[in-house]
Amino acid sequence: MPVIISTMDEIMGRERRDMLFVQFGSPFSTFEERLASNAARKRHLKWFASKGLRYEKTAPRGWLEGDSGIFVVYFDGPADPRVTEYSAIFEDVHGKSLAPEAYRMMILPYDAWLRDPPAPAGEEF
């Protein structure tokens, strides 16, 4: 059975709140960067599980195939104390990833998403 992956838009429309996403690597990563992002992914997912955080693989608007490397993490919003704990472990004092070639965390504010919602089906082009 194929895995069903919700898009970021589907998640934002369903949750109707600010959401946190982590992207591991990029489609243009080198082999060495992919190894680093795979190790980072394992470390992150283990940490999320240890904190009782639900997460799932997601994809950006228009993504058609392969692993986008993006996960939505169901923190209780940006004020969740686990966000601060995450930052202390995985980011520098400026809120930047300690390994930007391997991972980065993003907050997608619901209000910003509402200003650029997905086009209705059949009107993408």
C-alpha cells in the first residue's frame, strides 16, 4: 500500500494554526550532505519521539515524487516549551541550524499561509 503524504497546504488547512516544519537536506544535496542529513533526521526523530511529539512526512505544494525531506512536527505552537528546548539543542543563539546543509526548522504562520492559500483544484496553472 502506498504511503499517503499530506501536503503542507493540507496540513495548514486542517490544523488552522502556526505549524513547525523541519527540512532535512535538499534535492540538490551532495552525497556527503545526504549522509549528514540522514544522521540529523535520525537524531531529530529520536528526540521528537522522546518528547512525545507527533510528526509526519509532508511535501510542499506541487511536489510530485521522491522524499522532500520535510516533516511537520506537532508542537503546541511556537510558545511550546519544547520549541525552546529544541532550539537549545539543534540551533545556535541566533536561531539558525547548527548544520544548515543537513537540516533547518521553519515556522509557517497560519496568517501568512492564509494570504497565499493553494489554488482551487484545476486552477494551479
